[in-house]
Amino acid sequence: MTSPRHVSRRAALVGAGALAATSALRPRLAAAAAPLAKPIPSSGERIPAVGLGTWITFNVGEDRTLRDECAAVMEAFFAGGGRMIDSSPMYGSAQPVVGYGLRKLGRPDMLFSAEKVWTSSGRDGAAQIEATRRFWDVPRFDLLQVHNLLAWEAHLETLRAMKERGALRYVGVTTSEGRRHSELETILASTPLDFVQLTYNPLDREAEKRLLPLAGERGVAVIVNRPFRQGRLTEALEGEPLPGFAAELGATTWAQLILKFIVAHPAVTCAIPATTSVAHVRENLAAASGPLPDEAMRARIAAHIADL
């Protein structure tokens, strides 16, 4: 697996010691300005449109310095009004690293915990979920998703049963990198879900054809992963001047322009960029403030990036 220190320039590690003392954390978080929030269709609950992913970036093992740097990212995320943190058993040590950060930050009340079940055996799902819950050290998860549709029918039975007994709030499924869209469309059309997670950005737009409209029709919230193509998109744009129209949206960086393109789609609920940089998590959260592009401007953004 790629080292978290070399994912992209947007994943540059913050300096050691960036985590502030936790005794004053809760008052600062409570005073954080609220970013753009979008509704979860199945409940009406609103969540901030920019969340935090943990793929690769939080896979830092037992290294105390790197764990503290991840906790600093989480602190900046919550202080900026963020809520959703998303992880998976597939992400190496990311789950215990998230748990470490939550304990260090005093378990912020605003957390929206999004996890996944990822095992080929439906019988093993419940045990894996419980192990994940212990890593995070939370009473229950807000959202559990079947990762990459692995054994999705069996796992959805487990997740629905958890939701019915109050051990879980929301149920979903995920795909990534544009894979298995046909199967995901079938599931969306026929299976009750609260959330679906997929890849979408100005260059990867296949989801616009059927998945995003269908999610809107079915009342399913959409989480967008890989908004920057795991850093490759922002790296490719580095050095290119922002188009003049970016200023109309209050976007001062390519990352903000990309995130505004994504979260402005009516069917998208939350994008989850991953980073190990405090500066970048603040930059990402700022994309959820100020004007958002309308349909014509979104098309203009996508066309401009495609032409570079």
C-alpha cells in the first residue's frame, strides 16, 4: 500500500505538535461556523457537505507522531464545522487511528461516524462490525455501508437488523473508481437504502447518467469518494491558473473549485476528501461556504478542467 507520506502534495503531513491541548477543544468546536449542510433524504437530518475520508492517509500504524498528526487533522475538521468521518476495515490501521484521535479530542459530540463492513462471509459481518466499533470506541455507528458491494445481500440483512433494534442509524452500500455501476444501479432501484457511496468529480462523471438521478428519485443520500482522484487530479492542475470564473464562487484553489462542482449537484449529500494536512482540511471545508455553481457553471468547470 502507498505510504501516507507520498499520496500527493495535498496529503503532505503537518508538523509534529500541531494538536492543541484538548481541555479547551469542546468550547472551540461548539463555536465553529456552520458550513453548507445538505439533507439526508430518508430522515431530513442535515450534515455538512464536506466530510473527511481516511483511505491511505490514516494508515499510519502505531507511530505516535503520525497518529497525533492525524488527530490534528480531525481537530481542525471538527473546529471547522465538519461531522462525517468515513473509514473501512480495508484501510489498514485507519480505524484504530480514528479511535485514537476521537479519544484525544474528547469524543466530539458532532461526529457523524461512517464505517463499512468488508468481508466475503455474511456470517462474519457482525463480528467485524463489533471489532470496528471497539476501534472507534463509540456506542454505535451513525452509518454502516457494505464496502464495494462485497456479499452485499447478506450484510444488508445484518445492517437492517441492527437499524431495527436501534444499534445503527443509517444503512448504505459503496463502490469506488467507477466500478460495478450496473450492479449498483440495480440495487438502488430495488433495495431500500439510506446512503450510497460512489466516485464522482469533474472528470469521472459516469454517475451523472443514471446513478445520481436514480439516487435522487429513490431518496438516497450520496457520499462522493475520490473527489481528487486520490490526489492525482489536484497534482495535474498544480501550476495551472484558476479560471477567472472561480472568483464568482469564492473558490481560491483548484480543490475548492472541484469540491464546489461536486457538492452543488442536487443528489450529492457529502464529499469525503482524505488528507493528512491541517491546511488542506481547512481549505476543503471552506469549499462548503459561499456561492455554489448552478448547472451551467458546473458544465463550464468540467469543460475547463477537461481541456487542460
